[in-house]
Amino acid sequence: MARRLSKALRGKRRWIGLQLSVDIRSRSETKAIIEEISNYLQLSSNPKLMDFELDVLPNGCGTGIVQVKLPDYLPFREYISEENSLEKIGISSLTSSGKIRLVRERLSSLN
């Protein structure tokens, strides 16, 4: 049995909390948008959609959490943090952290 890599040797990642447009009605739609962004930015790997919820924010928008590899974090976060990104691409950044627990806590405090 192969030994597991130590924590220091495993790939670093960041978690980004997303606000999803009211027009997005499925997990597969959200994955498709994330994949389009990944291809456009030529990221080393596709960000992974971890959490997905509809109609949880007061304005009727949904939320999601994506896992992004550390080298891809800055270009991805900047792209989805641009002004009007929610209207243009359907998602925008609300929060981020190196721990998914913190992102979940922050998103739950918004509703």
C-alpha cells in the first residue's frame, strides 16, 4: 500500500464562496460556467464545485463553493470579482479562504 503524502507535500488549494445568478437553476449549469472560465483563463485544472444551493440569499440568488488549486487562485478570483461579473457570467465571488469550513460559515451568515 502506498504511503500518503504528508500535508506539506500535498497540493495547496483555496476555497471560493460564490454568489450564483437567479438564472442558474442547476448544478450542471454552474459546472459548465466554471469550466468555460477555466478554459478561457487556461487554468492548470478545472476548479471543482463542492457545494451548491439555490435561493438562499435574500435577493433570490444561490451560493456555491469551488476548490481551486493555488496557482490558479488569483486569475480565477480576479475574473469572477470584476464589476458586473454576476450579470456577465452568472457568478461572482463573495469570500475565500484556505479552509472550506470558514467559507461555509461566512456563506451561512449571509442568509
